[in-house]
Amino acid sequence: MLSRTALGAVVGTVVGAGFLLTLETLTRYCNGGPGRTGCGAGFPLTVGPVFAFWMIVAAVLIHVGFRVMRAERGWWAAGAGSGLWFLLFLAVIYVRIFRLDMYQEDAHRFMATMYVIVPCVAYALAGALTGFKLSSSRR
């Protein structure tokens, strides 16, 4: 159980950092005005595909990690982790928008930290909880 949890945490951290770096790369040169790649009104449209790409990367890494450890239910862990990541991501956005009153730079640091921590927690929980087998009482 500990190895599956550690695998989930490492994969979550890697894909969270990749997601953060991808978003930072897309918005690095946004001071040039509208029409630049990743800037303005079109930027929210790029978050979904980038998020989906990193979910697929995480699913493949989780599945391969489970295969290397000879553990079962790698795809279950990948699916549960991706779903949990999405739900926790929505929860963080809700808290940031409706519950926290921050300056722009503080909010940016908060969200950058959450982009890495949320998938780490999601995939660690998924890795830990999907490995259990329920014993059946068939004879």
C-alpha cells in the first residue's frame, strides 16, 4: 500500500509541475496585447486541453508504475486519481474565487502551489485506496 501511495504522490507531483509549467509557458509573454498566443479571452480555452493532456500522461504513468510493481488495478487508480484531481481542482478554484480575498501576486502564488499539491494528493489517495481487494465469501 505504501509503494502505491508513493507512486501516486510522485506521479501527481510530476504531472502537477508539468501542468504548471505548461500554463506558465503559455502565459509568459502576455504583456504584448491581445492576439498573442495564450493571452486574452482565448486563454481559458487552452486550460481544458492542457489539463486533459496531463491527465492522460498521469494515467499512463500510474498504469506503467503499477505494472512495474506487479500491482493490480492500475487503470482504476488512474481513473480515480484523474476524477479526484478534477474535483479537487474545481474546489480550489471555488475557494480561490469565492472565499479568499488576495492580491493578484499572492493569488498567483497560491494557485501555482495548488497546481502541484492537488494532483499529488489526488493520485496518492487513488493509489492507496484502489489496491484493496474485498474478500468474497464464496466457497
